[in-house]
Amino acid sequence: MRGQEARDQAERKAAMATLAQSSGDDIVRLWNATGLPSDAELLRGPETGLVTVRGRIGGGGSPFNVGETTVTRATVRLRSGQVGHCYALGRDKQKARLAAIADALWQDPARRAEVETGLIAPLRSALATAHERRRAETAATKVDFFTMVRGED
Amino acid sequence: MYVAVKGGEAAIANAHSLLADRRRGDRSVPALRLDQIVEQLALGVDRVMSEGSLYDRELAALAIVQARGDLIEAIFLVRAYRTTLPRFGYSKAIDTAAMLVERRVSATYKDLPGGQLLGPTFDYTHRLLDPELAAGGDVAEPLQRETDAQAMPRVSAILAREGLIEPDGEMPRDNVPGDITREPLEFPMARDIRLQALSRGDEGFLLALGYSTQRGYARNHPFVGEIRIGEVELELDVPELPFAVPLGTVRVTECQMVNQFKGSAKAPPQFTRGYGLVFGQSERKAMAMALCDRALRASELGEDVVAAAQDEEFVISHSDNVQATGFVEHLKLPHYVDFQAELDLVRRMRAEYDARENPVKAEDKREAAE
């Protein structure tokens, strides 16, 4: 795979990850603020189904099935031809539809920057803030061991 | 003689509307919202997700309300709901080493990379009821501490450097993980399938079995190598995309139990391991699962199978609380015909017994009857 193509794929995947992790409410709110078009032909869904979560024996060994999770997916096509997909945990159909449109718009070179700056970047920064807070709250519960002075000398 | 009858339709309908009324309770008390349950009864929600084998907080919360807080009934509701959904596939295996950790403790190493992070734990609380909570006072924001992102390798990886612990469990090459939601249980069963059954198994049942191993029934000297709780990313391979599609994150609890093992004909002296992985923050369950996983490896490790916790068919066949409650609770449904047949049989046996033990009296009885 050529370098540019690999970079594009990594960026697209990162955008999809941000959309999947964000709440439907946040996506709708930002969407309305950006004025991105929300009309697209629905090719599939939005529909909810199951994905079986796999873990690994001992953490890093052979895979095994842990249990299932709800996932909602949608596939859309823009009038300009781009086909966008979304798969996201949960049962939020509106979120899946908008995220699929966002994925399609992202693939349109004329729209990519708008999607990245208007939608993905603020979502990503909100997620990063939430993660950082979680990390810092957990860090406050870290045990600092200290050695007792035995007073022998 | 019992003839088939039908009835009870009105009684059943009225019972269900009475159930709906009692579920709602006193109308002057505000009704619970699902988000209140998700936020404030989070560990109950996690238990329903783990044993219902479906990761969806809102559905679990709905099930808890609908079941009036009866968690096994809620688990039953969630299991039934699952069957109505199409299946999109199997995720890529999650990487617990890359977890956004919310709690991580080890009982085997004091100073380990990443440190001991207590997180939101009941440990070290005094287990005193809190009247302030009953009064509904405000709760302070948690403290924060500056942190440099430090890698948190699994403890098993640290022990592995010395070669004194067995590696992570490996199935034979090309093994496709078994799925108990697709194929019926068969014994003996491979460890991957066993782990799936244990992960959705009843917490109380697995806890009791794990406890029994500690008390000497299949003793295996466990240490908590590590417990970690946090969020991991989930990805799914789909044909329409050239990369695994990211689905979001799920919270899981992982327990690495480390067990002393003096060696056998099949393996050298070393530490062996039991593994627990469950949905949500479910530490007790993950620990019990790890104890049971280790106990159930008895045959694989050349140990004598002498206790209930080591008996795979016994443990796995009885670990599912939906199956268990179904079979136990069906006993209260009408068995009129079965019982009539049994009654008839017992009457006949009793008459034969009486005739054999006390022929004169039996004769008198018959004459009196005639």
C-alpha cells in the first residue's frame, strides 16, 4: 500500500473511532452548528445487531468469546457518490446515520477539512479531556509506599 | 381420571396488571428513570450485562426495573432480548494491556510498572451504613493528581521474564474459538469454551465454588497476580472496509490468578494461572471465574480430580443461572397430570405393600368396602 493511502486509511479510521466513542447528543449538537448536509441515500440500516466480544486466554493467549454487545450500523451514499459506513456500540440509530454521513463526507476531498475541524476535532478534544480527567482521578488513588523507620541506630 | 382443561386466562391477565402496579409501587414516589439506574446502581447493571451476556447499560437498566430489582429475572429478560437481534460478527480480541485503567491492583508485587491504583473500590471501607447518603447530601468531586502516562504491562508478563510461570493459554493452531450460543455444550470441553461459559456464569455459584477451592476442596494456593478494571477499545473486521472498524469502548474487569504448582508428570514446578474476564466492574465475579478456571484445568495439569470445582461437567452444566432458574422454577407450574399419574402409582404400590405386610387387614378392608 502506498504511503498516502495508508495515512488516509489511518485518519479515516481515527475519525470513525472518534464518532463511535462520542455520544449521539454531542454529534447532533455539533452537526447543527457546522451546517454539514445531513441528506444522503440510506443503503443499509440504521439497524441494530450483535457483535460477540472476544478476549484472550490469560490476557494475551488464544481468543475466546466473552459475550455480546449491541452495535448499530448504517451505510449511506452521498449524491456525489461517496459511500460512508458507521458501526457503533449501542442502539442509537440517529447517531449511526449521521456518523455514516460524516464518514462519506470525510472521503470527499472538498469536504474533509470541514468534517475534521467542525466535527471530529471538537469531539476528539472532548473525549481527550474526559480521558485525562479519568486518568487523573485514578492517579489520585495510586498507593505511595514508604518504608517505616525502624529506629535501630 | 384427569381430563385436559384450560383456564386461568383472566387470572393471568389480572396477575400481570397487578404485577405492573406493584412494580410501580406508591405513585406518590417518583418513578425511577433508566439513567438513574445506570448511574447509581452501576454494579447491578454490570452484573446483568455480564450474566445476561449482553453489553448494553440501558437495556440492563430497563431489565432491572422491569424485574423489580430481581437480577436473575433481569438477566433472563436480557438473554431473551438478545435472541431477537441479528448477528454482525465477532470482534477482534480486546487488548487488556492497552486498557484505560480505572483500577489496578496486584497482591504479588508491591512496586510494579504503573503502580497500584485503587480506583473506586469498596476495599478498606468500614462497611458502616452511611446516614448522610440516606439524607441525599451533595458529594464532593474526586481529587485529581498530575500523571505521566505510564505503561501498565500485565503482571503475568513480569513473572514470565523469569520463566517461572506458564505462558498465556494457547489453543491448538487454527483453533476457531467455540461459541456456546451457537453449539450445544459438549464434554470434555476446551478451555476457550469453558471461559465463555464461566464469563456468563452465576456470580454466586462461581463464588461458592471458588471459595470451596480455598477451603481445601481442590486447593491450589492462589494469589491475585493482578486485577484491572477499565475501558478497552473494540474493533470488528467487516468486508466493506479495508481496516477493522472501531466500535467504541467497553468496560471490563480482568483477573490474573497466580497459583503455586509443584509440578506433575506433565509439567515442571512453576506458577500456573487462572483467568477471569467479565463485562463491567465485576471484581468478585472475575476473581471467582479465575479460581474456577484454574480448578477446572486439573486434568490438563495432571492433577487428581477430587472436588466439585474441578468437575467440568458439574460446574459448567450448573453455572448458568437462566437455565438453573428455568428448571427449578418450572416446578411450580401446573403438573396436575403428572401428579395424578404418580398418585395413582403410589396408591397401587401402597395397596400391594399393605397386602404383603398385613394380609388380614387388607382382606378386612376389601370386605368392608364390598
